[in-house]
Amino acid sequence: MVTIYDIAKRANVSAMTVSRVINNSGRISASTREKVKRIMEELHYVPNSTARSLVKQETKMLSLLITDITNPFFTTLARGAEDAAMELGYKLLFGNSDEKLSKEREYVDMMLSTRVDGLLFAPASDDSAEHLTMLNVHQVPFVLVDRDVPGVEADVVLGENRSGAARLTAYLLALGHRRIALINGFGTVSTARERFAGYCDALAEHGIGYDKSLVVEYGYNRFDDPDKLERVMRLPDPPTAIFAANNVLAVSIIAFLRGKGIGVPEQMSVVCFEDVGLASKLDPFLTVVMQPAYDFGYKGVRLLIDRIRRKDELERQTIRLPSEMIIRKSAGPPA
Amino acid sequence: MVTIYDIAKRANVSAMTVSRVINNSGRISASTREKVKRIMEELHYVPNSTARSLVKQETKMLSLLITDITNPFFTTLARGAEDAAMELGYKLLFGNSDEKLSKEREYVDMMLSTRVDGLLFAPASDDSAEHLTMLNVHQVPFVLVDRDVPGVEADVVLGENRSGAARLTAYLLALGHRRIALINGFGTVSTARERFAGYCDALAEHGIGYDKSLVVEYGYNRFDDPDKLERVMRLPDPPTAIFAANNVLAVSIIAFLRGKGIGVPEQMSVVCFEDVGLASKLDPFLTVVMQPAYDFGYKGVRLLIDRIRRKDELERQTIRLPSEMIIRKSAGPPA
DNA sequence: GTGAAAGCGCTAACAA
DNA sequence: TTGTTAGCGCTTTCAC
């Protein structure tokens, strides 16, 4: 590997002079600058950021920790994060927790050791608090994205979960549904709680009591036990509509219904929170509340970098990103 | 930040002893090991990989460069790459070139400077050769994935593009189609060339000459000029079927056809190379050739790490991953 | 089983 | 405008 010293020797100057040329800092005579630059090119010199990081105590790396890299929401979020990071001269180290605390923990340790300058963090659940505490102990700035964690003081970028869920539910109610199942994420995830609250809001608005037997919980990334849903469907007074708390669950549920020969929306209406990427372009079928996924990432990283630069002088921020309801064809009047 | 020296001082040992405990190397008495470990925990010590990288001349970081992070194929590939990397103790630095050479170049420079130990690289086009040469100059190992680059000697993990495209085309021919449009990627991308060759193979097999006017090219990630397709549709002897060279194009094409009121498959049959992620689960509609995306990433990273470890002693490898044809509903007999 | 010294490639701080 | 010195946090090498 070519080092600063190789350049320095060839150019007959000190290492500092070369360093100054590389960083455009300090006053350098045009002639030495030219000479050094020429030699740098000749030797294909590439600065060693490892060494620079060590002395500058910053890596210009950020970490993006998401819970499901195959979910189009997070993928688009990542795209936004990438753009913001690149614009501001940062690299992005990815991590994908699969909604698992243990994998999340591994990633946090990794990032700590890598000395990333900050993290954009979509926590797996409230129990992520433990990992976030670790970050605080080490004074590594982070911004929570998509999900909040009670008891953790931090900048957050969130969606309008409660009102969005209420709109979706109200829409089903307006169509005439009275028995609406909620297939939710786990109650230990803030978005699931908020979506549940919105669901209840809308029901209450219509004077309908909340029926516990209509609500079941799954991991956001896998519909692993169809029996839970099956039991809801076999209730004496079964649902005529399903509100899926996220896109992955919605898709699995529809596949499941299809497998049982249940037509959507003819025999069962389905709506969901978050759009489904390519699928909605291929076939605009699912009625959804769509979130500005790109902005989650873009604004999250901007906020993170702001935090890194201004440390404590910056007041704690909460950004709420608006969502949009898109009415398509997966919900109709009750059968 | 807590350093090895802080631990050493508190434990009344040398920095080397601490280092040895951390790395489980050398002989250490049980008692010192215990003492050092205890203090490490107390102080929440986390090794500084930046410093370690500097001396060891390795970062335990790999880079994954893909061309479209919102494409489910690459997303699933990334998932595989992540698993393989994590299993073998490496971190993954992501880059997304958007099929753009300039962005790719920026990433290559970044990765060079970051001193990643190797790259899994999905090149934007044949012109990526220039960037790959850069990697060779700096002796950074890389593995090409999904796409080959002529003139570049490297390990590669590729799909069965030619035979897969031939199968898809043969399927349309068997349905009775004789005028089949190919909406391809740019000819500067190896997969586009191979898929084109497969398309021609199948036509030739049926004694049908290749008609240049039925073939148009787009970037794999965007259907940016519908007029090009429109012109094909308005041919005196128009196509009755469309073969889309990738998933993103297929989805856009179908949306476009729908916009024109053209029913698929009633008025126009459509097939495509690569599956469409969630979309195919939501609605098993598109007839496709599906590639084992996860394996592309998983095997690519394994191969890369093999290459890193064994450098020149390892012979150059080419892995061809099988694809599978999935017949669904988007293609039928000619209208 | 443990330690001292040197150095990885770079830059901050101070000199000249 | 340029150079010298020291040190970032760790591991390699050699010594005991």
C-alpha cells in the first residue's frame, strides 16, 4: 500500500505537506501542491481512512439498523438514508436484525467496536432499550426511526400510526363492517400499540366496543402460526374485514385466505398499514395507508448528523411524518 | 473511551496481557484472565476496531455493491450476503449504484479508502471494468455477482441467463406466439446479452428469424421512455407477447399496458426474468424464471472470503446458479 | 506467563 | 510555506 511517506519521499517534502495537500488545509505553494498531486496520481494513492479515523476519533461512518431488509418499506427507507449520508460525506454500515433482539445486540456491539459516528436505529422492540442504553453509555449518538422506545430519551422519526390506523378502520366501518379483526404486530413494538390505539379510536367513534377476541399478534416479519388467525375466523360472530398492521402480514394473510378459497374483497375485506412496493404497482389491489418511507431514512440521517455535529446543544427532536390513505380494491361492503 | 491501557492500569498488568485476554491468545494464568475480564466488564470496554485494523492491515469489512436496493432480487441477495458475512465474522458495507457508473465509482473509491477486505460487486455495466481495474491495482479481492464483465479476470457468481431466457421464450412459442417482443436491459450489461441470446436460441429452434424491431432496451431499474415500447406495439405486425428482461421492467410494462386498457394475458401475454418478491405472494400472477437470489449473496460472500484467505492459490471460480421457471397466469394463447 | 518497545498511517500542535 | 514531534489504540516481536 502506498502511504503518505511514499509520496513525501518522492516529492521531497514532509509527510505534513502531503497531508495538507490531501486535506486542502493550510497554505501550500502552488508548485508543491502540483508536484504532490502529480505523484499521488502516479502512485494511485488512496488515503487510509482507518488511520485517519484513529487520530481524528471519527469514522465518517453511520450505521443503519433495520428489522427486515426484504420489506419494501425498510428498503426504501434505506435508499433515503443512503442519499442523505452520501450527500454529507458519510458511509452507511447496514445491519438487519430480523426483528430479533439477539441479532440486534450483535450489531450494536459491532457498531460500537467499529466506532461508527452514529446510528439510525429501527428497534426490534421495547426491549431494545437495553442496547440503546449501551449506546448512551458510550456516548454514541443515535436516532430512532419508525419505532419509539419508552423510557429512552432520543431523537425520533415516526409515522402517524394512530391516526393512520384510525382512518383505515373508519373506512371499513363506513363500508358497513362491524366485526373487524386486527392482525397486529407484537404489543412490545410502539407502532403496534399506536395502530391498535387508532383502531380502538375509530371503533369508539362509532360506538362499537373493542372485542379482544378479534385481535391477534404476530411478528411483523412473519405470519408463522396461521392457526391464530384461523381461530378468529371461526368465531361464532366472525369478522367480515381484516386490518393487517403491516404489509408483510397483509400479503401473507391474503395468500392464506386464497388458500382457503376465501375471496378478497368478496368474502373478506382486507386493508393494511404500509404499502407493498412493486406489488402495488403490478396490481393496485390493496387498500393501504402509505408512509413516506424514503423520508424516514433521509430525514433520519439528516437529523442524526445534526445531532452528531451539535451534540448536546441541539434540543431533542421528534419528527412525525404524514401518511396517505390509498383506496384500492381489497375492501368492499361486508359479504 | 476506555482503552486497553485503562484496563491494564486498573488490573496492574501490561497492555499486552490485556490484549492477550481479549484475543484469547498466549498463555495467561486463570487468575489474571479473570481479573482482567472483570475489569473489562466493569468499564464496559469495547475494543477499537479502527486501531486493530490499522495494525493488522485488515478491517474484517466487506463491501456489497448492488445496482438497485429497491429491487427484491438484490434485497434478497443482500440478505444472503449478510448471513454469510456475519457467520464468518465480517461486517457489510453497503453501496447502491442505481445502475450509474459515476455512483459506482464513488463507492469504489470509498471502499478503497475504507480498506475493506473485499467486495461483492454487481457491476453496473461492462464499463465497470475501469473500476475493477482500480481494485486490481490495489490488490483488493472481489467477486462479481449476477453480472460478468468481459476482459476482467475474476471469480463470478452468475445465473443461468441464456437457458432461462430460452425457456421463457419457448414457453411463449409453445402457446402459439410468433411475434414476441423483448424488452431488454442495455446491451452493455452481460445479463441482457445472455438473455437476448437465449431469446434468439428459442426463436431459432422454432425456425423463426430474429426481428430487430421487436427488441428495445431500457435501464434495468427504470422504464423511463414508454414511447420506445409504444412504437413496438404499433408495428404493422405487432407482438402478441412481451418478454421483460427483469422484474422492475415487467411491473412497469404491465402498469403501462393497464393504463392503455390492454388486458394481460387476454390481449397481451407477459413473462419476465426474475421474480417480483412480495408481489408474487400477494397475487401469483406473473409467469417468471426465478433465480435463487439468496444464494447469489450467500455463495458470493463465501467465495469472496475464500479468495481473501487463499489469495492466489485458489483457482478462479465461476459459479452458475440454477433458475426455475414458474408458470402462473400472465401468459396465454395469442389474442 | 508476562512485559517493553516499536510501529501500523495519519494528523494536531507547535516550531521555524 | 514547510517541517518536527508526538500520539491515536492496538498488536507484533522479542525478551525475560
